[in-house]
Amino acid sequence: MSSAAQRPLWRDPDFARLWGAQAVSSFGARITREGLPMTAILVLNAPPAVLGLMASLSYGPALVVGLLGGGFVDRRRRRPILIAADLARALVLITVPIAAWLGILSLPHVLAAAALVGAASVLFDMADHAYLPDLVGPERVLEGNARLSATESVAELGGPALAGMLFQWLSAPVAIAVNAVTYL
């Protein structure tokens, strides 16, 4: 057994970088999930039906990207896909506070951001699940998935509370800007 296989996975520098990035990204995803609807409500006075449409647009890309993205992810290196998806999410999200600051933010803009972030997130998740076995090896996938899943659970519990505090302290568009930075 090699010394890398004997060392705890959390001490592996490559896995530690992935884990840390995933932790920040997971909390950021919760800020987006809460922030786009809050922006629509608080800044644009969106009616409840728009929130339903936004949820559909956020999760709808899973159908298209899920069907077409699998082959794309399988034929390419995963790390560049992960980086590109995070950059895409950051670029899309930063347009929301900029548009709000300029006074040109609109519901179609927020809805388009929800759809684009949803599409990039699906692609990211596909590449992420395929990347871990290559990174840690098949014998450590269970341990790696356990650590990443635990982090995801903590983000699911604490992320909405963090998002709410950011909205209250900073405003929803500025909280989305903070989230854009988490993807970088």
C-alpha cells in the first residue's frame, strides 16, 4: 500500500482543494437558490406565479443538459469543465447586482439568470461526480463521497440561514454578488 493510500483523504492536497472549493460552492449555491427569488420579490415586486416559473427554469435545464451533457463530460477532462461551469455561474450571477445598481434589472433578466445558472450547475454536478474517482482512486471513492456529502448537508442546513443574513445586511442583489465571488 502506498503512503498516499495510507494517509487520511482529507490530508491529500488534491482532495482538500476539491473539498474546500465544494464547500464554498455549496454555500454559494444556497445563496443563489434563495437570492434570485428574494431579488425578484424584494427588488422587482414579483408575483407568486413568477417564483414558480423561476423554480421551473432553475431545474428545467436538468432535462436538456442532463441528456446532452453526459457524453460531453465523458469525452473530456473533468477539471476544466468544473472550472468553466463555476466561471459561467459567476459571470451570470454578477450581472444581477450590476443591473440592479444600474437600475435596469428586470424579471426576464432574473429568470434568464436562474435558467443559465441551473444549466451550468447541472453540467458541474455531472463532471463533479465523474471527477472524484479519477482524483482519489476507486478504493477511496466511498470516503470521498462521504466527506463531500457531509459538507453538502451542512450547506443545505446552514446555507439558507446565511443567505437570509446576507440579504438583511447587504440586500439581495449584493448577496448575489457575494455568491458570484464564491464560484471564483
